[in-house]
Amino acid sequence: MVEARSRLCDLTIRNLGVIESAEVNFGPGLTVLTGETGAGKTMVLTALNLILGNKSDSDLVRTGTDRLQVTGNFSVSGSVKNLVEEIGGVVEDGELLISRFVNSDGKSKATLGGAPSTLNALAHLGGDLIEIHAQSSSARLAKANIQRDLLDSFGEYSNLIEEYQSVFKEHVALLERIESLRRQLSERDKEVSRLETFSKDFNAVNPVTRELLEIENEISRLGSVEAINSALSLAIAALVEDESSAINGLQAARKSLESLFGKDSHLDSYIEKFREVIMDFDELSSDLGRYLAKLEADPKRFDYLQERRSAIVSLIKKYGVGSDREQAFEGLLKEAERVQEALSDLQGGDDRLLDLEQQAKRNFESLKNIAKSLFEAREKCAKSISSSVTNELAALSMPKASFVVEVRNLGGDKFSDYTVYGCDEIAFLFTSHQDGKLLPIGKAASGGELSRVMLALEVVLAKNSKIGTYIFDEVDAGVGGKAAIEVGRRLAKLAKDSQVIVVTHLPQVAVWADQHLVVEKSDSGSVTVSDVKLVSGAGRIKEIARLLSGQDESKSAHEHAEELLEMVANSR
């Protein structure tokens, strides 16, 4: 069963730019935000960027106020909940609150589920919650690491990546061990003597984990035998042995209560509880008696433990690291394991070095084979993405465009050719013209084209993505007419798998929304809670008409708006 994705439920904004106070609720599916220029639509994008840990600016704080605050409420998946708790946040009933505060002096702080958090933690978490696309952020698509991550997120070969990275890390560790041994061999005698001295001292004591705590507890008990014996004897006598003991009093009370059994069902439950209390009391008294019966002084054992503790403490003082004695003791145990391995390496001398080098050679061959399989998997995946994205671009009124994911294998016989991600170079190539030269996408695509390529990619990658919410700003830049309708259609398609929020000025995009929000400015030029409205029915037709003509009362624009909404309803 596929895990439900996280999504943004609502966003609260205070004193951000033109927004004095706004609370926006977001449902699943496709949400569009429209409004007049300067009404604060993009402030929603700014607020979300702040929540995701982006740098703040005191200029964002509304003039005349001391501080801005943005809070996002997310419904989160189980995997995101685990990630939040790993970085110190709190999720309650499947919901997560992320808040960001920026003062007018530029100072900033954040909370994650009410707990203080760092911006790095927010940024790390944000990649699993929201992906934001604006013309400025779409430029990320030109980065090699982003292209590789997108390709790998689509391919079903995560097991190959994990296997490769495991072998890669093993090889790095082997090379480090070989280099360390080579250095140590140059001073072999001195190093062997040092390690053997440590090993001899350690083995003479041969401590085990948690032994020091257990010894000190037993010393405390044996050193207090008389006090324990005296106190327990008095306690047991008072509890069960004396004529006026507690147990006698309790038994008398039990008999008195039992004479009332059956008189009242409510009282019967209390009588049953009282019986249970007496049983627990009897059991505790018996446990104390057994403990006392076994308690005896053992001077020889006490002396042995004193000597044993002294030996362990001396070992810690001589070789332990740090002021915390228990941590130093546990570190000592780990060091003893490392020393045995190092001694084995050194005492093996050149033969041991040769063994490690042969092991590294075999490991590298394995790494090359896995890297080849990873390359082949990426190449196959790249062909699938290239074809699917090119088809999506044709539907987005770019019929002559071609999108190609190129995978080049750089692996050779040098380990320096390999990285933790493999030995492949990934490049997204693009041309908007038939038979045009394919160039890196950052050079070949204009801002509007880059936005549509990003949208096409997200539609193709959506089913395999764990992202719960996509935010698009200016994804419709430079398009209109039929192309704008197709942009809206693709956004609606993407919204079938994820929550999609779009800031737009195009009616052809807005008509595809499952939820349509309009942001307005008040007469004072600010945006308050009442100025973010959910529109439907006649109110939505009016807003679509305004987007079409720039006028609220245009009859032809109203008719066109109704026509567009009907077209969308019939095509779903």
C-alpha cells in the first residue's frame, strides 16, 4: 500500500510585506491564487520559502511593525513524522506546525512543532514536504546534482545505488586503512610497542561493558549490609510481625468491608480493589522478607570488588579520554577492539599490507561492475524520461521541442573517476526547434520554456515522487491561448497525485482549479484576513471574467468565463 503524501493544510501570515494578517486554507488537488497586481499573491510564496528555511530579510517585515510571523500547518506522512522527530521536532495527531519569525532588525528564529529549530533543519525537512517552482528557482534545473537526483528519483534502481554506495564506502575505508598501515609500518617497532603495552594493561584487567556501574552498586550494598538489615527488619516487623502490624489492620478492614459485599454494586468494586491492594501488600512483604533472608555480609567479596574497581579506575586514568568517567570507560573498550586490529595489521607487516591491497583490488573490480550496471539502469531510465517529457512539451504547445537526458559514463581504471553517486555525468539537453542543436537546458531554454519543461518533468516524475505539495509561480509566464489551457490541464493532472498550489494571472489556468482563492487589497493598500476569499459559482465566474478582460462587468467576458469552466468540467 502506497503511503499517503504530506500536504499543506493552512498558512497563517502576519506583517509580511503588504499582508497585515491572512489565514489561507488549502485543500487537496489543485488550488489557484489570483488577484490584482500588488495584492500580495507572491507573498504566499515568500511565506513558504521562509518556512522552508530560506534566508530572511528585514525588508520583508511590514512597515511600522516589529516582527513578521508565518506558520504552516501540514498533514504529514509517517516517513516525514519520523524525520521530524529525528531532528528534534514534534508531530501531534499527524499534524506539524512550522513557524518562522523575523524581527525588524533582521534577526530570525524558527520552531518545528513548537520546539526551537534551525534553518538547516527546516531546509532538510522541506525537501520532503514542498517543492517550489518559480522562474528564479527553475534555474536549479540546470544544476548537475539536481538533474541526477531527478533521474534517480524516477528510476526503480535504488537498490543498485545503495549497493554501489556501500561498496564505495568500503573501498574508501580500505584505502584509508592501507595508507594508515603504510605510515605505521615506517615506525613499526615503536607503534607495536605502544599498542602492546596498552593491550597488556587492558588484558590484565579485562573489563567488560557496564562492569564499573555494577561493581559500584554492589559495593554500595555490601558496605551497607548492617544498615539495610536493621531498617528492613524494623519495616517487616511493622508491616507483618507485630500484633499491631499493618497487615493485621488491613485484614481487619477487609473483613469489615466484606460484610458489606453485595449491598451495593458500586461499593463492591471498591471492596475488590481493596482485596487486590492486600494481595499486592502481601507480595511486597514476602519480597522484602526473601531479600532480607539472602542478605549477608561478605568481607572477602567486598575487598575483591574494591580492588577490582581500583584497577578499572586506574586503567581509565591512564588511557581514558574525556572527563566523563563512564564515557571514558566505554571508549576504552572500543579502543581495545581497534588496538587488536591495528596490532594484527602491524605484526603482519608487509604481508598484511599486501593482503589489504589485494582486497582493495577485488573491491574496486566489484565497484566497477556495479557502476556499469548503474549506468545501464540510468541510461534506460533516461530514454523513458526523454520520450515522456518531449510528449508532454508537445501537449504544452511546444510541438517542435525536444528534451533529452544524456548519461555519459566516465568510469575508468582510476578510483578518482568514481564518486559516491557513481561515475556518470548527467545532462539535461533541450531545443525548442525541430532539428535544432541540443544544448544544456540552462543555455537553451528561455524563462517561460524552462518553467514549462519543469512542469512537464514534474508531471512525468510525480507518480514516483514522495513530494506532497508543489508550488508554482509564473509557470504560465510567456504563454497564452491554447498553450495556457494545456498548462492548466497538466497542473490538474499533476494534482491527481499531489497537492498543487499555483499563483497565476491566466484565466485559462485558473479554470482548472479544484479550489480558487482570490487575494484583494483593502482600501488602505494592505491585505487582511477578510481579503483572501474562496470563490465559487457566480463569484468565480466574475473573477475569471476579470482575468479575461480586466473588467468586472464585461458581459462577453462573463460568457467566455462560463464557456471555459464548462470546457474544463466536460474534459475531466
